[in-house]
Amino acid sequence: MLPGLRCLKMDMEAIAAGHQEVVSAMIRDYQNKLEARTLPAGPVDDVKTSVISKIKDTTSKANISNIFTRKK
């Protein structure tokens, strides 16, 4: 997709210079989407670990074992 947009940008430079900015914005948006996809998932693991550690600190083990028991 990106090579096609770059080719379109070169064509727009020759044909309609006024629309070149629009194509440049499309290229930037697409590059930003690609960068967002390739970011590592490391921070998600850090958040998960910190939340679990906070839960362990604030609750007692007795309460955790009774979470899924049915009240009579």
C-alpha cells in the first residue's frame, strides 16, 4: 500500500500539485498505523504485573479463595 501511495504522490506532483499535501497526509497516517502495529507488547505485561501485585497486596488470601464460591 505504501509504495502505491508514494507513486501517487509523484504523479500528483506532476499533475495536480494542490492535492500533493493530501496524499502526503495519507502517507503519514498509514506510516503511523504501521508503527502502532509493530510496537512491542511489553508495556501491557508491565501493567498486568503491577495490577496483580496491587491486588495481592490489598486482599487477603482467605478472601481470594472464596471469590467463586456460591453464597448459601
